[in-house]
Amino acid sequence: MTGAIRKLLIANRGEIAVRIIHAAKKLGISTVQIVSEADREMLAARIADEVIEVGPPAAAKSYLNVGNVLEALRRSGADALHPGYGFLSENAEFARAVTDLGCIFVGPDAETIERMGDKVNARRAAIEAGVPVVPGSDGRLDDPQAALKLAGEMGYPVMIKAAAGGGGRGIRVVRNADELATAVPQAMAEARAAFGDDGLYMEAYIEDARHIEVQILGDGETVVHLFERECSLQRRRQKVWEEAPAVALSAEMRSELCASAVRLAQSVNYRGAGTMEYLYDPLRKAFYFIEMNTRIQVEHPVTEMITGIDLVREMLLIAGGAKLSMAQEQIHCDGHAIEVRINAEDPARNFLPSPGPIDRLQIPNGEAVRFDTGFDAGSRVPPYYDSLIGKLIVKGGSRAEAIERLGQALEELDVGPIATTIPLYRTLARNADILDGSVSTQWLERWLSDKKLAP
Amino acid sequence: MTIKTIEAMLPGVIYLSSSPDAAPFKTAGDRVAAGETVALVEVMKSFLPVEADADGIFLGYSVENESNIEPGETVCQIEAV
């Protein structure tokens, strides 16, 4: 195959760097790992063929330092760069600079990152591709009659706020036409007082929203989906527990959702791995596109577990010029997979960061259990980067079986002496709401504020 | 009068002002109240406050802005009143 990657620079750290090195080695690609001064001894640096230091510990001075990373790429002689997730993975200018050096950026081209990475542009692309977005007033509403008419079309509840206000300020949730008739004049008066402008913005209010996302792969011509993941369990908008397939979807809804993601990716001739994120409204029984991530995601292993497809391998092959190695009909969803993120945070102390030494690292094994990590016993979790130590992924024939296996694996998993989020997941794996899947994106924070975790 | 030492509890990067353009939290001679933030430590993408543990007069920082800090390292000193 022409253009195949021979030498790959990994512009990331931790578990995803290890994951990328493993995929590269299986393809016979040699690897160059960049490290900050704080990461010289990390696992990825020890298993890579070469290591290049790119700066001091602070990410802004090393992994996010475009000049230093590009210099490392030039010096390494690598012909491709994998950005992983976070850091420079969705930086269009960086992607362009990599290409300008004559190297392959493992991901979509800079124009696609610009287009799909911007929320407003991506929303427009979704509407053009016939993919539903959260219904709202197209621009400002200036009179109560118009508001009533629109709310009638969207269905209640709706949310209104000042068009001129930013963030969550002055948001009102309205549940029926009578409430709306009272709320609109009040909100207009308040908006006039606060911003000197009484224009309002209205949007469908999604109660108990669930976060569902679709994994896609494209080669620039053809796009396939690898089914969906559900990531409704979040704290401070950070996903903590992800699973595939989603709990709440009917078969029809699932195929509609996945087809919409393929349509949208196809409309931009998407190349590489990507994820379309949606909110699912259990009340309206509808899904709405919110944004796209133009890179590999932390939770990609749950998709790999149910499909048997190595997503990072596919990314490397596509970036090297190959066409998709499988057709849609060859991709099947088998069983149920769950991933939990093991973070260096203390759930008993409001998730206080707990960087420091890992002296004990006992990893569960067994059928259908996977643990992706950037650390091993004797490592130190540095304070400079995110708190992810590793990801525990399990698979079962059914969701119930997957949760049971997760509980068993969590009993075996032991990381210390630093505090981790393992106790949180041991408790969650026994929780009735989680067992029957009745959760939303707000569930975990509500539950945490009601509960004291056992130490 | 007692001189109190305020130490970092967690490792990370220390910031002596609330944003790059802002003035430092305290300058020598300022009054400090117990519980007041005198610095921030960035640890794992979170910014955690370093708080004074007594009322007093601020004597000065012992660390450079944006330097790496280890637990137990002195951040600043306060003369308790």
C-alpha cells in the first residue's frame, strides 16, 4: 500500500500514548514518543522506540507547545503524527503545520477540524445534512404571541432566556402555555433591565437528558458507523462511566441515530475516526446533534469491545492512504461493554486531586476484561496533567452481566497508595438506578450531593 | 507576635494572582484574614486555593509565580495578630 506510515510520532502522553504505540507496533510502524521533563520515565516512553523531550512539565510549555512539538517531529524523521485526544488533537492550525512539514496528521484535514470543531458551523452542517439539532428560536423572539406559537410547535417544556445574556443567567423553564404567557413578559422586562434589550431566546428544554454518541470511521469517500455509546454518567461535564450500546434506545431509534451520524460525516467527506455527540430526550423520544469530536475519544474501547474493531489501527491505516477495511454490513454489535475512568482523585474528599506514587497496581484479568493505563507499579502520577490513571473496560453478554463483571473486576483492581475513584465505582456498580439504567446527565451530581461515600 | 508559615498541601504549579493580568493576591504589609486565599495551586487541571490559617499582616511570598511547588513547601509568611 502506497503512503503507508513507517515512523509515527506520538504527540500525547499517558494511557492513550501507550494505546497508540501498541497499535503502531502491530502494524510494524516504529514509534517516537515525546515527553515533558516530568514524563521521562512514563510507561509510553519506556516502550517507544525513541523518545524526544519537548519542554518543562507544564503542558503549555511542552505538549501544547506547537513550536517544540513540530521541532521534535522534524528532528525525529517521523512521517506521521498521532495527536491522541486533548492537547493539540483538535487544533486546525497545528494539523496544517504538520502537513506543511510533509508529514501525515492522523486525523481529518485542517479544514474539516475547523468546520466540524466549531459548534456553530457544525450545527449548520447538521441542519444541512438533515440531522436534528435542539429546536430553538432561529434568532430572537420579540413578542409573546410568537413565543407561544413556537413553543406549541416544539412541545413543552421550553427554556427561555435573554437573547443578550450569556451563560445560564436568567434561564426560565416553562412547562405549559399558561406559564409561558406569564413568563414571557416577565423575562422581557428583566432582560430590558439587565441588558437594555428585551429580546428573548427560546429552546426546547430537555429534561433528564441522556448523552449518546455515535462512533464513525471514514476514508474520505465512505463512512461507516460502529454503533453508539452512552455517557450519561458525568461529573462537572466530565464523563466517568461509558457504555455501549445505549440503554434507552429502541432498535428503530438506534438505526435512525447511527444513520444520521453517517449522513453528517458523509456530507463533509470525513476522513479518520470521529464521534457525533447527541442529547437524547426521553420525553420527546428524540435525539439532537450537539457537537462533533474530530479525534479518537477516551471511551473508544467500549466500541472496540462490542465490535471487535481496533479503532486506532483503522486510524493509522486510513491516515496511510488505505480505504476502509470493512463495509457497514460487516460491523456487528455483540454484547454489552462498560468503561469506568480510574482517576487520581479522592471521591471521599470531593474529588480532591491525589497525584503521587503508585506502589501497588493490581490489574484484574480474565475473560472480557481490559485495563488501559499509562502507569505501572513504581510510577508516579504527576500533578501537571489530567487525573486519568487508567480505564477499566469489561464486556458481558448482556448489560446485567457486564455490570456484574465490572463489580468483580473492581474488587480485584487495586491502585495505591494514592487515592483513586475506584470506591466510587464499587458503589455505583451496586446502585439500583444504574442497574436498571434510569440515569441522566444530572444523575451523578444529584446522587453525589445526597450521599456520603464510604471511605 | 508569631510568624506563621503557610505551606502548600498539594504538588503543582503555584499562582500568586487570580489571573495573569491581575495584581498579586497580597503584597507585604496587607491585612490578611483567616480563610482568605493567598495563592492558587494548579493540580491536575484544577485550581485549588491556598488559604491563610490566621488573621494577621502579610509578610511576603517565598515562591516565584508559576513555579513548581511540592507539598510542605512554604508559600508565604504571615505575622499573626
